[in-house]
Amino acid sequence: MDKTNIKLQSTITCPECGHKAEEIMPTDACQWFYECRSCGAILKPQPGDCCVYCSYGTVACPPIQEGDSCCG
């Protein structure tokens, strides 16, 4: 995928309380932890996913969008 088509905005949905938050994904690192702004739950990637955006976001992280392995 062309880097100009990479989406950096993703909506994370907390599996604990259902709160949704619009976030800008980092382009230089994976995000392994995310704290829900509503209930304070600490989200971690689900088994097989590389980051919280791949597990709980509406858009996969930039490396996955590019067709690479995350943080690889």
C-alpha cells in the first residue's frame, strides 16, 4: 500500500465498558497498552495481534496497513 493512503486515525472501543475514543496512531512504534479514558481499564493486544489498535481499533496499525508485520 502507498504510504499516502495510510490512515492514522482509529477509534478504540474498550471491551470492558464500551467507551469509544478517537486516537491518532503512532507511526514509529507499536502501542502495546492503552488506558480507557472512561473506566481506566488497561487494554493489551489480544493473542495474535501486535498492538491495541489491531485488537480494539477501527483501523489496523500503520505497519499492518502497509502489509508488513507490526514493529518488524
